[in-house]
Amino acid sequence: MSLIPVTIITGFLGSGKTTLLKRILTEAHGQRIAVIENEFGEENIDNDILVADTEEHIIQMNNGCICCTIREDLRDTLSDLAKQKRAGTLTFDRVVIETTGVADPGPVAQTFFMDEEIAELYLLDAIVTLVDAKHGDKQLNERQEARRQIGFADQIFISKTDLVSQAEADALSHRLKHMNPRAPQKRAHFGDVALKEVFDLKGFNLNAKLEIDPEFLKDDHQAHGNKHQHGHDHVHDEHCDHPHHHVHDDDVKSFVFKSNRPFNPTKLEDFLGSIVQIYGPRMLRYKGVLNVTGMDRKVIFQGVHQLMGSDVGPKWSPGETKVSKMVFIGIDLPQDLLKAGLDQCLA
């Protein structure tokens, strides 16, 4: 049985998760999807779509989807679904997990890496975060869970942009980009997003491309082209010249490390290992494509909290500039310490 792809949908109350889920559950998209809901959710989907007084915790939808509420633990629910799929009592091609509005998606994501049985059955595809344009700023100011959800995202949808001015929408978008330059942003009305923008995003694949919004890099260099000696440049994100940046100093921040000098693999492994031990709980997502001494291939690594994986990627193409690029997204990470440490690991 090939691995079953899983998408985690997260976002604060009112951000449009339920609208998106209803669409997934009722639209004739020809895919059989199992939707797992954390049933202590504040706005349950049941009242609209599902019969609320049923004893079943798995309900078949008329378009072939199934909807399932978590009664026990996520792990047990996933294991039960896989068992039923094997036995032929349920058919589904993918799983969507809706986290409650205030949940931290980190532990949900970690389930797919830490639990051997689950890792053999399922493949975590991506974390999709919805943000409500009207209340997003306030939620990000007041609730760390909302900021964490942005930090974890592989794709961000901004909903309800029709309720705010273009300038407000742009300012929110700018703020989100500084928290997470990895995640593409789309503006979405009433859950009206193409399913191809939700599924098969391969956010957790170890791939040789490190997508960091180029605008994010450009903004910062214009603000202060701070090239350091020995040919590598760091991108800082807290002191841009854009006036609206100073409004928020979010604890969830991203920073990028780039270097044209290769890394010493042993030093780097030791350093990253110790950083993850100490700061793991505050490290939301991090990823890198690295140039390592003595290797003609790219080295790719990524992680969620304390879990870090690495892999050897494709060869550097002839004529390609060998640049190491890393992005770290986390809560109050000590950027100077990380940058100095990474500098020490360069050959």
C-alpha cells in the first residue's frame, strides 16, 4: 500500500477552515478524502453537514469522502482508519486533519515522524494555515498560537480580504512574510481555493529547492545591503526601513543564513544537533540546502521542533554557484548566536 498523503489545516476561529472543509467534503472532486476533526473544536462542522446525534465517529459522505472525529488520540484514529482501509471497509486516498483554532500544529506534525507505525502508513504532505484578514492582526498580536500557526505553514491563505482595505491586506501580508518567508500566500474568498493549492504541496519533502519568497530577500537588501567580509551575507529581518514593520515585533520570526563558503559537515552536524537540543521547542520549521566540503551533491535538511532529518540531494549543476541557504522560523530564536555558530562551521 503506498503511503497515504496527509494535509493539516490550521487557523484561528473564523479564518475559514470550516468553509474550506465543507467544500472538500461536499464538492465532486473525484477524490476520496478522510477528514479528521478534533472534535473539541469551537465551530464543529457537524451541525451543518453531519448528523450531530449519531453514535458513529466515522460518517460516509455522498461524494465518497468520509468524516471522522477524534475520539481518542490522533494516533489511534489514524491507525484505525488505516486498518479499515486495509480491510476494505473504508476507501480513501488522502487524509485532511483539521486542528482546533487554538492548537499548535507542531505535535500533530511530529506524530508522522516519531511514530513508526504511522510513518510506515502515512506521509505528511503540508500544513496549510488560514488567516482572517479582518481579525488576523489582532489575533497575531494577542495569541501566540496564531503566530505559531503561521510559523509552521507551508501555504498561507488569507480570507475575508473583501472586508479590509487593500493597504490593510498588504500590511498583513507583509507581516506574515516576515514571520514565514517560506510559505506562499494566496487570498481566498469563502474557502474558494483550488484543491491543487491545498493538496500535494510536498512541504515536508526533502527537496533541493529552498523556496524563500524573493521579495523577502530583496526588501531586506535594499534596506541595508549588509555584506560581511568573506563573501557571505546574512539577511536580517528586524530592522527594515519599511515604516509598517515597526508596528509589530512578533516573537515568531524568520531569518536566513547564506554563505558561499562550504560547511565542514562534522562541525555543522554537531552545532545543529546541540541547537536543536536546546532550542527545539521554539524552532517551528527550518530548512536548508547546503554546500558541504568534499561533496559534489547538495545536502538537504529540514526539521520541526527537535526532529531534524537530512538527505543527500542532486549534484550541483556545472556552472551553478554553490551557495548554502538556510531558513529558520521560530520563537525568539537567538539569531546572533545561531549566525555566529554557523559561521564557525564554515570550512
